[in-house]
Amino acid sequence: MSTHPLCHWIPYHLQPATGLVKWLYTEGNRFDAPFFDETIGRCLSHPYNSNRFTSTSQIDGLIDLSQTIPALEPSAFIFHVSRCGSTLLSQLLSLPDQHIVLSEVPLLDEILRLPERTSAFSEGVRDHLFRATIRLLGHQRSGTETHLFVKLDSWHLFFYEIIRRLYPSVPIVLLYRRPDEVVRSHSRHPGMQAVPGLLPPQWFGLEPAEVENMAQEAYTAHVLACYLSRMKTIADQDNNAFLLPYQADGMALMQDLAGQLRLTLTEAEWSLIQSRSGFHAKRPGQPFAEETADCDTPEYLLAAMRRYQQLQTSHSANHYDSH
């Protein structure tokens, strides 16, 4: 068990205007919620976090503190196209007690986008801050933790080069799904990446005026085409990146991932994974039910579907070669 003064403290919010980082007392909570902001919400009610005094430090202080703790290096970074099983996968990965899973940490997104939002912070500071935050979140609090998995936001595909440079030997997981199924999910409950204008249009090769005139489903399909194209480029050039296609069966998806990462799990852990696989990723108490895909492909989805088929071809070829 770690006795470090920061054992139950994590950084969780950056204030670029002041250069301050806010800290959160976790009271020993594991990071096992579907999304990291749910873990933050669960902890905010603690008296240490809810009084009028906030715990903060300068960015330089955070970087220095990160060097004083026992921490894990990432076992894998999980990139994804959204609505493709990544949340369930992170839930399944969090079941073994020796795993730390960081699922879409808001602070990591703030850090990656820091230089584009303010000129006061250089790319070098961004890099040091990102590595330091990963160390602080990957703190070995019980002393028995062995693996650290980082599931990024879908748009972090555009920050791949930064992460690969900072972690040159860490496996990269590229999780994807049929675009028509992803678009249908976003049509009902749109995420940030499916709302025109919420993310920088230049990431997707668009001008602001073009985004304003796009229907949501067409915009989402365009975003997905960019995501899938980015994945193809990464998979083609990075020998330590592998494609992982969506499967409705979470157990099968986890088995594929474990095989690729050479994870060894006990029978009891596989039993937990099997049980959890039958329930909804974001609503753990609700049984999961797969929906039937539409037969016809609208024109706005054709480009994304072509890129999906290219990924499927690459995955099949690599899967065949590995056997």
C-alpha cells in the first residue's frame, strides 16, 4: 500500500489563465466508472473537495511531484471512432483489481489541446504535463497494480503523433465499427464529435462555413470517414498498432484484445468479464441488446463505408498473417 502524501489525490482540471491545476481527493475510489468524469463527480461530494477552499498547484509543481511517486507506464493506448464498444472494453479491463483504466480523462484532453488554445504554453510544456499527469493517474496506490490502460477521446486520433513520440513502444489499439451503426447511435444521443462546430473543423478538412450548412448525420459520417482514414494510416505505418473491429459480444472483444496484448487473466476474472459483457456499457444494470443495421446506405455514408471496408481488408490480412 502506498504511503505517499498524494496516494488519494489526483489532478483533474487545468486553468490555463492562471497556470493552476486543481486536485481532487479520491478517498480510495477506483477508476471503474464508464467515464472518468463520473469518477470525478463521485468524488466531488467529499468534504475535502466540496468546501470553499480548493487544492491547487502550479503546473511546474505537478510535473515535479509526478517524479516522486511509484507509477505504471501505460500498457496500451486505446483509440476509437466512438460508439464502437470502447466504453464496454474499458469497463471489462477495469474488472481485475490489478488494472488501472483511465477512460476519457477530461484533463488529458485539456492538456493535449493546450497550445492551440493559448500561446502561453509551449508544446514542450504540454508534453511534460501530459507525461506527468499519466504518472499521477497511474500511481500504484495498493502496490499490486500491474497494468495501466488509457482510453482516449475519439478525436485524439489527431494527436496520435504526440502520444507515439512520448510513448514510442506502448501498444496502440485502433477500435472501429461500421459507420452506419455509429451514425445511428449518434443520431439518437449525439456526442461532441457528432455536433457540427463543437470540434475544430480543420481537423476534418472543413471550413467553418461548410460545417454550418451540414446536416448532423452527414457531418457525423464525414467525421467518421476522417477517423477511419486516420486509423488506416496509423495501422499501415506503426508496427505496434493493431486494428480491433467491434464485436457485439464483449467477451469475444476482450479475448481479441487480451490476445493482442498478451494479457494473462485468471478464470475468476474471465468469469467476471463474461458476466459484465451481457450488460450495457454506459448503463451497467441494463441488459445489452444489439440493433439491426439498415440495408440501404445513404450517399453521405459512402465515403465512410469505403474506408471501413479498407480497414476490414487490412485487419483480415494482418489477422491471417499472424496465424
